[in-house]
Amino acid sequence: QVQLKESGPGLVQPSQTLSLTCTVSGLSLTSNSVSWIRQPPGKGLEWMGVIWSNGGTDYNSAIKSRLSISRDTSKSQVFLKMNSLQTEDTAMYFCARSDYWGQGVMVTVSS
Amino acid sequence: DVVLTQTPVSLLISLGGQASISCRSSQSLVHSNGNTYLHWYLQKPGQSPQLLIYQVSNRFSGIPDRFSGSGSGTDFTLKISRVEPEDLGVYYCLQRTHKWTFGGGTKLELK
């Protein structure tokens, strides 16, 4: 069955770069797109960006300058990198196809 | 960018009652391929969002027929009939016709 699982550091210092990995199973990245979504504590969902099946990417215009999404199809992994982190980037980070979501990984930005 | 306006922000419903949630888009969600990529999700506390309805009115696998979606163009509605305790949580609409955008969410609580 389709599964997605996020992994990465739970704590990042301000101004540093966040690196997250989404490992998928039950689907091929060359025929499926995967998005990253985040949710600050107690708030709503914010779409961050997508990597399409052809490897192209699209980003939320509000964070586009800080964000990069890439993949390694041989490892069935999608990567998120976001730089210049601030406390307001503290959130649960999810990867998802539109119908299946990972469990999320909590990232806290704090010194 | 597309803006999705969800109303109401919160709903108090009695068990067995009916709930209706509106999602309005700032632009038409009809894709150039003729499909309308407007979906509905439920996020229960401490969980990832789960897909309820995809492409306006199609129930996802395992979703009971108490959930129904309707609408077209820019105006969409999710109806939940015979509300049960497991229906409580926050409902989100998502459009993925023009990148992705989430609505602000509607919290369904028991009266």
C-alpha cells in the first residue's frame, strides 16, 4: 500500500537550514507528484511546494526564495531544504500525495 | 495565487444532526483538462489530514455516504449527515487546479 514517511531533525537553530526527507513506498516518484505541507501549532495547513513526476517543481510564492525540493528516484525519497529559518517556521511538516499523507515530523526553530 | 475562503470557522452540531461547510475560491477551479480539483479533508486531533472527497463529489475509499460534496466553478459545499462522534475535528478544502491552496479550516464540535 502507499506510504509516506517524513524524517529530519526536531530542532533547528534560527538562521539555519532545514533538511527533511520523505521516503515513499507503494508508489513510483516518476509517475506521482509529492507535495510538502506544514502546519504551525494550533493553526491551519500551508502548502509549501511540489515535485512533479517529471522532476519539475512549483513553490508557494510566499516562501519560494527560501525553499528547494528535490528527489532521488532510486531511493524513493523526496527532499525539502529551506534556509534562513525563523521561529515562525516552527511547525509540523508533512509530505503527501493528494490522497495519502505521512504522519508528519515536528520541527522547532529555537536557539 | 488562489485564495480559498471556508465558512463557517466553527460548527456546533448535535449527534445525528447535519453539518454544511462552504468553500469559495477566488478563481474558477476548472482545470484546462475539464476536471475540477477540489478536495475535502478531515484532520482529527494529533493526526494527519485524511481525504474524504476528491474532485468535488467523489468519496474516497472507505468514506461513508454520510459525507457528500457538491459545487462547481468557484463555490463548493461539504455536507455531513447524521453526525457521529468520529466526525469531529477540523475540515479543510484543498484546490490543486492551480498549484495547491488550502482553505482556513472549519472546526466541527459537539453541541
